[in-house]
Amino acid sequence: MLTAMLLVALIASLASGLVWQQWQAVQVESAERGRAQSQWILAGATDYARLILREDARNGGYDALSEPWATPLAEARLSSFLAVDPDRRAGQGPEAFLSGEIRDLQARYNLLNVVAATAEVRQRETLALGRVLAAAGLAPGLASGLSQTMRQAVPSMSPASGALPEAGIETAQADRPLRPARLRDLRWMGLDAAALDALEPLLTLLPVTTPINLNTASREVLAAVLDIDSSTAERLVLARQRKPLANLEEARGLLPATVELNPERVAVSSSWFEVRGRLRLEERIVEEHAVLERRGIEVLTIFRERRAAFER
């Protein structure tokens, strides 16, 4: 009897161990399947954003917030995009919900603009950066130190192209600060998380110098870059809402005569965009952030990152 009881206990232990291993394998397979599905869906959403921007480029002209690319996608069932017949969408696996938007990165001041070839331009851009910092509630005096650190971290650019030289052309310096690649990397330069959150709508960091888009920039960015008061900037915003600016000449009549509209600093179209997508699949929430560059009608993915999120 004792032997029989021991055998039963042993068999039960082995069975429970096998069941646990099987359950664990199912959970791992389910998590891997969900991860792969999320990657495919979000990659497809980014490709769809690239298609929208490419079609917009075919139309040419300006880029404004009234165009289709600037309309956010509210959270919607993914199945609504895959089939027209509701009967085909029913009972085909877990529901996924997708949302996202395309943002114009040239609606923000590009921090790389302070890395200029001439002292005159560097001073002008440092003053503009100080006004951007002030608009975010930060001390304008931070602009001088931030500009100097950026110039130490980034090699000098060619005045003609505004592009960085090829790696290895300029002799490396042992004491050169680490070059920031994204806005959050400015923590290396002494800005905390709260400051970066305040700057996020106003500041960007791109691999090349860029002008701001007068059709998409906020009132604060317009005032900082053009060195105008907030009421003049607001007048420009209201005017472009009625009719987007087709060229810089249309903006001249809305601004004081002393304001210089340098094509290297201001434009009415954009080449750099940000795509943010969010996928909710059962308990999983995955967000993707991509930076796109539009060259003619070609739209390239320059940077992409994906991270898990949690419901709030």
C-alpha cells in the first residue's frame, strides 16, 4: 500500500511538472506571437504613413496642418481596415486597436542649427534658442552653455550644404562630449526630465540643419525664430488657418518689414516628420516612434524605436 501511494505521488508530481512546462511553453509562444504581430502591424502603419507623405509630395507645394497627413488617427479597430464585410471580421482572433499621428518636425526649432560655420550665425541661433527656452519656462541663459556644448559635440558643418562631414575627416578630440542623437539625450548636457518634457513641443534634434515651417510651427516657435512679439506670431497663425502660405512672399505682408525671411531659416514646406503609432492587442500595448525624411517623393525611415506601454 505504501509503495502504491508513493507511485501515485510520483506520477502526480511528474504530471503536474509536465502540465506546468506545457503551460509555460504556451505562454512563451503566445507572448512571442503577440510581439511578432505587434511588430508587423506597427511596421505596416509606419509604411502607410510613408505612403501618405509620398502622395503628399506628388502634389507639391506647401505643407500645412490642414492637409490629410496632419489628421491624427483616433483609436480604431484594426479589423475595420482589413475587410469591408462585417461578417468577415467577426470571430477571427483577438481584436486589435490602432491609433497614431504624423507630426512635422520642422514645426519645432532644430537644436543642430546652433552648430553653424560662422560666428554671426552662431550668435543669432543662440539668441533664438534662448527665446525657445524662455517659451518653455526655462532660463534663457541656458542657451549659451547648451550651444557651446553642442558645438563641441558636433563637428563643424559645411556652410554650403549644412551637412556634417564624413566620419574620420575631422580629427577626433579626446575631450569632445558625446554627441546627442535624440532630444532625450540632452540629459547629458544637464537638462532634467521635466525640462525635456517642456521643450518637447518646441525643440527637435535632427541630423542636418533645417528651417522651420511657417505653416506648422507654433506661435512660440515663430516668435522665437523670427524674433517677433506673440501678437504678431498669433496673427500669422490665424492667417495661415484661413489660407496656408504658398511661399515666403505671402508671409512678408503679415510681418514687420524688419523681419528677414531667410530661406535657410524659414520655409513653407517640410522634409522631416515624426510618426507615432500605438497598438492595443488584448492586454498588450505597444508604441512605436519613427523619424522619416522625405527626399522628393522618396520617404526614408531614419530612426525607429518600439516600446511596451501600460494602460493608465
